[in-house]
Amino acid sequence: MRWIVLGFALVLAAPDAAAKIVIMEPPLALACATATSWPLVEDCFEQHRLRGTIVRQIEGAKLLEIESVEATHGELETWALYVANGPGWKLGGLVDGGSYVADAEVLRFERITAGSHHGYRFDLATTQQSAVSLDQGSTQSSVLRQTEAAFCSGTSYHCITAVPRCEQLVFGQAVLAFEGSIEIANNHIQVTGAGTQPQSCSAPATYATQLQ
């Protein structure tokens, strides 16, 4: 399970002073959280040297890949969910792309209801270069394939993600693999499955979601 975590800095002053925790909001949440029309959302991206590409949309919601205009190798900054807000749009979810280069495919994008709770889910399949240690010593170049499910309320940028499926391949052969599934009940998701897990996979357990 991976939470979308706000960056923070712990600042220590004099020994007798209280520690201060400074919360840093994601840049996109600070810069382009709301707009009165979709063209104004796109204008905001341009002003902050970002490139937003709509990869999926349903009525009243759009899922975008966000990249820096300086990106030269397809480095992904973040996945952004925007939802209709009256005549305008607001940021309804963020999932960090880590600025990594990966082949990515959106497998699903939908509204979900779990009991009295509502929100959005999108699943991503990614393939990227990685490394694995099989003998607790040396490392071996590998390919990491995984499926990540994101659950967002649509009312804030906070999302929670789970990785129910992943495999690490060396020379085309899976050396670590986990095959799991997700069940949703009320405001919780349950990850179940079997296999030898790469570190990026979510452990079988029940987790609280960010649905409203």
C-alpha cells in the first residue's frame, strides 16, 4: 500500500525552541487547483511550464498525465484527476509519477460507490527498468511490471494507491511475482493474493480509502 504523502521538512531551531514542521503542498495543488473553465486549466499548465494530456475522461471527470515541458525522455511528473465543479473544474486527485520514465497504460477510469461512500478509481499498468538483489549482495538489472490502483475522493487532491499485481523479470523470466486482487467494502479496500512480492507490491491487508 502506498499513500500519497505530502513532503515535509523538520526544522530545528535553538535547543530550547520547539520543532517546526513545514508542510509543502504539491506544486500542482498550489498552482492549478481550480479554474472557471477547462481552457483556463490548460492556461495554468502552460504558465507553470507543464504539459497536461487527457488520457481518459468520463462525464464530469478527466484523467491527465502531467509532464514538465522540459522533459526530454517522457518523464512523468504526476497523474491528475480533475472533476467538474459547477461551470468550472477542480483538482480531485493526484498520484505522483516520480519523474520516472516508464511505459504506462490506463486500464480503467470510473466512478465508484462503496456503501454510502463515493469517489473515483483509476488503474495503471506500468513497465520500467529496475534492479533486484537475489542473493542479498549483488544486484541484477531487471524489468518491473506492475498494476497500481488509485482511489480518490474527487473533493481534494489526496488519493490512496494499492499495487495488487507486480512482477520483476530478469532476462525475460519472472524472479519475483505477486498476483492479487482488490475488493471494496464500505470505505475500505482489501488486497488479497499469493506469490513472492517485489517491494513495490502491496501486502495483503485491509486499508482505508479516501472515498467520501
